[in-house]
Amino acid sequence: MEVVGLHPVDIVIIGVYMAGTLLLGLYCTRFVGNAEDFFVAGKALPFWAIGFSIVVSDIGATDFVAVAGAAYRNGVAAANFDWMGSMPAMVIAAFLFVPYFWRSGVFTIPEFLGRRYNSAVQFINGLIWVVFLFMMLAVMQWITADKLMFTVLGWNKYVALWVVAAVTGIYTFSGGLTAVVFTDVVQLVVMYVGGFGLLALSLWEVGGWSALQSKVLAMGPEFQDHFKLLLPHNTTGPFPWTGIVFGLGLVLAVAYMSGNQVIVQRTLGARTEWDAKGGMLFGGFLKSMIPLMVALPGLCALVLVPTLGPEDADRAVPEMIRIMLPAGLRGLMFAALFAALMSSISGTLNSAATMFLTDIVGEMRKWRKKKPLSERMALHIGRAITAILIVSTAALAEPIGDKEQLYVYIQTLLSFFQGPVLAVLLLGIIWPRATGYGGLAGLVLGVFFSFVLNYTPDLFPSEDPFLFVAWWSFVFALIVVVVVSLLTKPESPEKLRGLVWSSVVSDLEAQKALDERVSS
Amino acid sequence: MTAIVSTIMAVFEFLQNMFHAALAPIFHPLNTVLGGLPNWVASVFGVGLFVMAMIWVGVFLKKDYVNYGRPHKSIWTDLRLWTCLSMMPHVIFYLYFR
């Protein structure tokens, strides 16, 4: 693959962007005085900053490349993950889950599960997430350094890796969630300018939207579904409509938007509950534009670089940047890719540190009957964990990132948990009769059922049936939780007060008590 | 070592066959029914998910609960309106690319 050459103007643009982000992040240090400021931005975030931050934390530099590649291979159906896989789930998260997390004053999702069920559930859930986020940080850094900076730009991958780690690490270490969120706002603007710039130029080059459609459809019978979002149930590809609507829309997306600390932590830092909900909705609206700038250029590449072929589809965006963008715009586009990368790293880093301190260190101190950490001490330890995480993941980026199969395996493994965890979380919130034994049985048997469905051949038409596995394991876990809960002793009303939906919606006293607990 | 690996593989294969025999009679007829549905059914379900979410927020949830903590009582701070506005682009996309 030919390396994309950068003009000095492009390098200046990227340099100015990196320095500006660092300075903005460092400026936010003045707002950090204690652990609450560091982990949940002192509960002072407005809805617009939350919305911007949710979107930009979710989109990585590799998404630009991978989603465009998927659109090149499978058409607009690749956009389902940002449309069907976002907005309905964000509405459910905004009005069902977020108010309870926010009102209970927790820092993390496992902390909420610990209050609803028990300490072991909190520790195990926190540990699984910390290990996963650690791996994700390492892989994100390595893939970007190796596949983007080295392969596309021809830069020294080790230098690029450590520069990005240093910049993001320093501002996340200093300014905590406030720095992460406000740099995210700038990064989203840069991403939108770069992404829509590429889309506009691609469409211009192709001859407009109608020309794109007619040229792609004229390429042959295998391209006839390239402008359909929902493909038939019996397609052998990865996006059948039943899997997209039920597995993605109702299970995986809801589990992701409601149970992913990186997403939910922004809403926990909201200044009011209204801002938390409004931030989710605003984020969903902004996210609806993402496929336009990451998927449609992949379709344009079918016309502009038809020689690529499906196996090299992930090269679509870099190739188009190389052949189409002039000096200056090329720098802006790469600044957008850096923005996507840095925001994902900083968001993941801050969330991993929060969970490590709250759900692992905090729970271990409780078991050893030690006093809870003071606010000041929690801030120092939180910063130390942030520094250790960024240095260790950058150092281990190559060995972990090179074993891409290991990461894929862990990601697959995590997807087995999503359906059952959502069932346990959902019933824990909406059904007061759900018990600790019911939750545990639903989780264990639900995950077992996921394995059975995934490793039993020929049950589903799709070659990669992960969407069906998510849906059916969710349904199975729901049934198990209900049956086992009805057979075991109910939880006491005092334990459930303010933690289940009905008590908070109908009981104004419970709402007031929770408000006082949060503000005290 | 080879004996252990082959034993594990044999157990794995036995379990696969056992679960296939139990689950295939449930999933295969379901696949046949779903595979025969016309594409407009997919659009109805796809768009329906967005519409149902709008109806849930706009009709079934209490207004006070939806807007709890709103800064002032202007129509522009009503999150029921925000829900509909943020859903509309998606509905348009799913109707266009059908």
C-alpha cells in the first residue's frame, strides 16, 4: 500500500491540534479539587457537553476505517450499528437506567449492582470490565499506531504511540472527566469537519448521490442490496434484519448504552437529572450523523477505487484521502482521526481508573474492614491508577495488539455476557421481586446458554450468529431470573428503597431522599 | 496429552450433537417462517422500534418524570419533544433505505 505523504502545512495543523488539546485539558485541572471532581466532573456537566462526549468517546479512529470497509463490502447495512444500534437504546437508557444511576449517587455501574444485589456481584462485574478496558486501551493504541500511523502515514509507530499516550495521559491525569469531556467537545467538531469534508469531496468526485446509486447498482447482482438497511433473515452475511432489530436494537445496544461505564460515566457527571437524560438524547441525535461520514465514503470508494476488492476494503478511506484530499485538508482529516483516537483513549482511561478504584480497591478495603478513602486520598490514588494504566497499556500495546485473535476472543466472550447481564440489570430495576439468587442463576445459566448457542452449528442462517446469540440468551436469562426469584425469599423493602423503578417513579419521598443523598 | 485433547474433542462433539438435536427443532421452523417474510415486514419492525420508543416516552411515561429537573418550563426543554426530534432522522433513514 502506498504511504500517504503529508505536506508541512498538514503537519503544522496536526501539531497545533495536539498542542491545543493538551493545553485545553491542562486548563481543566483548576476544576479538580477532590475525587468527585476527578471521576464525575463535580456533577456539573451540561447536557450539550455530555452529548458531544458520548458520541466522540464511542467513535474511534479505527471506526472511520472499519465501518467504511464494511460499507464497501456490505453496503449501508453497516450503518445499522450507529442507527438501530444507538437511538432506541439511548432513549431506554435515558428514561429507564440513567435516572437510577444518577439518583443513587454512584460512580460506576458495578457499584449500582453492588447496592442492588451484593458486594461479590460488584467486584466480579468491576474486574471483568477493568480487564476488558485494559485490553481495549492496549489494542486501540497499537492498531492505530501500526495500521494508521505506520502503514498509512509511514511514521515511526513507537514514537507515534508514545506521543499520543503522553498527550492523552497527561490531560486525563490532570483534569479527570472534566478535561476528557471538554476536549471531546473540540474533538467532535474537528471530526465532523474532517468527516463531512471527505464525504462532500467524495460525492462531488462521484457525481452526486444519484450517480453514486446508479453506478454502484450497475456493478453487478452482488451490489443490489448495497442501499438496503435491513437485509433478509436468511442472508448469510452478518446483518440479517431479525438480528439487527432484536439482537442489536433490543439487547446489545441497550446493554452497551446502559451498562458501559465509558458511556454512562458522562451522565453520572451531569449537573441535573434533566441534563443527564437530555445529554443522552442529544448524543443520539449527533450520532445519527456519524454513518453519513464514516459509511458513505466507503460506498463512494466502490466507484472511486473499484480495484481494492472486498479483502482490502479497510483501505478504502486511506486510499481516498491519498488520492483526493489536497494539502491542508489532508492534515485536517488526519487531525480528525487523531481526535477520534485520543477521545476514545482518554474516555476509556478515565472509566477504567474509576472502576479500578471504586469496585476493586474500594471493595477490597471493605472486606479487610478498612475505613473508606478520604476524598483527597481517593483523588491521589485515582491519578496514580490513571498514570499506571496509560504507561502499562502503551508498554504492552505491541504484545497485546499483535495477538489480535486474543482480543477478538475476549470480545466474543464479553458478548456472551451482554444478554444475561442486561436481563439481570433490567429485572433488578423494574421488578422488585427479583432476588439475589434469581440474578445469580440468570447470569450463570444465561452465559452457559450463550456458549451453547454459539458453539452448536447450523442453528441460524448467518455465518456469524452473535446477534441471535445475544437475543436468545437475553430471553433465556429473563425466564431463569423470574422462575428462580419466585422460588426464593423476596428482598426487604428497605433494601430496595430507591433502587427499583416503581419506588422512585411513584414515591416522592424516595425521590427526595435520593436527592438529599446525592447533594450531601 | 494427545489422548486428553482427543477426549475433550469427543466430549465437545457429543455435546454439540446433543444440543443440536434439542435446539434445531425449535430454531429451524422459526428460521423458515422468518426467512419467508417479505422485506416490508422488516421495515415495519425497524421503523416500529423507533416509533414505539417515541410513544413510550410521549404517552406512557409521566411528564413530570420525563422532565424532572428541567431548568424552565419552555417547550424547548421538554424532553418528549427532544425524543421525537432526535428519532426523526433515523425514521427517515430507515424509510429511505428500505
